Amino acid sequence: MKYTTPLLLIAVLTGLAGCDLGPKDATNTPTAPAIEQPAPQPAPAADPDQITVLIETSKGNITAVLWPKLAPDTVANFLTYADDGFFDGTIFHRITTASSGISVVQGGGFSPRLARKTPGHPQIRNEARSDVKNLRGTLAMARTGDPHSATAQFYINYKDNFALDHRSPTQRDYGYCVFGKVIEGMGVVDAIGRVQTATINGMDGVPIDPVLITSIRRVE
């Protein structure tokens, strides 16, 4: 992708079948025997190899995990923008489809009026790896033709996009850094990918009805 603007109910039915009632109290009202409560279980420890974020959009919510072990600089950069509130009120401004060779929804850099937001942090090193691919549901950084030009804009693959993978450390084949994956809300991503688009202000694939990113926040 070459874009120049820089993721039982478990119903536990507890029955007392066959249990005798305990002794009656002073009012002759039967009382049930005390039931031993299970000891509280500690909350599961957070996975140190991933960080969960919630992407709230006008089409619904998307939950994704980020992979700081695989792309430390990229994840740190993305979280800095999220913590700053930079993404709040931006849009998914570019939707590409299979007819173009790739299928992504890209956002994080424009307002609903297509005013560009100025990134407040430097460009980052491209951490694309040949073993971390642009598969359906993964998050990756958008950039210009310069492999190391990513700032805030990112995209979500809603199809496998092998053409975007890293193949060699050359400008042509450097690829795009994948740094996380959607774990809930791929239906929302697919819905965004189906919106009607047009060429607006010289930009291709712009949704006619803006798809708003309300916020992106860490899930503690």
C-alpha cells in the first residue's frame, strides 16, 4: 500500500437436590443449611507480551491486542498517540478493496472534514518482519514511500494482504509493520470495509458517510 498521507456465558446452576432442610428457627420457619462459598480466585495475570486496546467507532467497538515484544517502538508510539487522545474524533479516511489488490481500513490522521491532524511525535523506525504478516484482522502502520516515515496513521487488514509484508530491507520490499491483532469486533471492521466510498479532495476510498473513531484507549 502506498498512501502518501501519513482487533458460556457459563451458567452455573447450583441446585440443592436431595438436601434436607436444617432445624427450624423460633418462628417455626425452615432455614436452609449454610452453603460453603468457594474461595475467591485471583484475577488472571496480564500477558506481558500483549497490551489490549479498545477502538470505539461509529460502527461499533473493536478490541485488539498489541504486541510490544514483536514491535516495541511501534506499540509504544501507537500507545503514546492513544494516551494523548490524538485519535479521538478522527475517521477511517481510506477504504481499499480487493479490486485494488489490497483490502484495508485506514485511519488515525484526518477529521471528518478531511482536515489533516498534525502528528505530535517524530517518525518511527519500521519494525516490519518477514515472520509477522499482514493477515486478516492484524493492525499495521501506514506510511509514505519512505519505509521509516510512519507516525500516527494505522490500518486494519480485513483480508490477507501478503503484498504488504516485509521481504527485504529495501525501499521497495520493506513492507508495513504489523503490531497487533483484532480479537473482538471483526464484524465491525468488515462493516467499515463495505461502506460506500468516493474520491474526495483528491483522496481515493473516502467513505461518503464518515466512519468516526470516537476513541482508542488501553484496557486495564
